[in-house]
Amino acid sequence: MNLADTLLPALFGFGTGLALIIAIGAQNAYILRLGIAGKNRTVLAAVLICSLSDAVLIFAGIVGIGVLIQAAPAALVVVQVLGVGFLLSYGVFAAVRAFRPGVLVAAATTQVSTRAAVATTLALTWLNPHVYLDTLIFLGSVANQQGANERWWWGVGAITGSFVWFFALGFGARMLRPLFAKRSSWRVLDGFIAVVMIALGVRMAFGV
């Protein structure tokens, strides 16, 4: 196998993976907020969960587990119901922070515990049926359109893209900390997160 047979599929996978996960979603909105306010250890735990979860799902899609998910729609319905409840609840709490100054100040000055960040990140990742449809089934199917060996290099590229994005988002967000010394900045961010979470919850509820 020559370099083109490994490098080109990996680059294609990298680009496809990035294109899919960069879009603003529940994970990205939460990691952004955590990166601004959280400790390094907490941010590291969260971005590792996101990246490793993507790696597991992409690998599973390549070996064909996505077919099993398609054959078990009831399981996705259960995940959908739980995910809708979680997203709407998180969105409401973010809206409360944005509209109530006392809650806003407390949220901006209190560090999120690593345990709470891990629990929230796991919920945002695994209670989202779109993660199975997009990552497991879509990326898995694209990978399997490559050659028998090339699909694995494609998967390596897609997984690398996930790690690069989440680490850049989580640890790059700290550069925004001077801006978020202002209460108004937290109000805008939490308002944005509330809109994203509630919109995703509504969209998920109606299967859009």
C-alpha cells in the first residue's frame, strides 16, 4: 500500500469528521462554556469523553454496528425521549442564568466540578439520537464506501478530526476569559446556549 492509499483517505476522513462536528450543537455549546469557566482537569475530562465517544462510534460504524441500530428503532425512541427532556431542562436552566443576575453571577464565578462535567457531557453525548444517526451510521457508511483497507485510514482521519476539534474548542476557549469578566458577556453566552439547547430539544422531539 502506497502513501496515497493511506494519506488521502485519512485526510478525507479528517475533513468529513470536522465538517460534521463543527456545526453548533449541544456538545459544542457546553464545551465552550466549560472551557471558559472550568479548570483544566475538568475541561480535559469533558473533551476526552467527546473525542473518545466519537472514536467508539466511528469504529463501530466501520465494523457495521450501525446496521443493528437501524434495526432497533425502539432503542432510538427511548434515547430520543430522554435526550429531549435533558436538552430542554438544560436550556431552561441556561435561560434562567441569562435572565436572573444573581444566578448569572453565581454561575460565572463557581467552578463546575469534574463529576458534574463528566455526567453532563456523557448525557449530551449519548442521549442524543443524532449522534447514532450522524456518527455511527452516516460516518460509518461513508467509511465503508472506501476500500477494504482505506476505510480504516478514513476512520483514523475522522477520529483525529474529532480530537483536534474538541481539544481546540475546550482549551482554546480560555482565550475568551478576559471578555467573560463582564456579567453581560455571560448573559449573552447563556442566552445563546439556552436557544441552542431548547431548539435542539424541540427539533429532536419532532424528529426534524
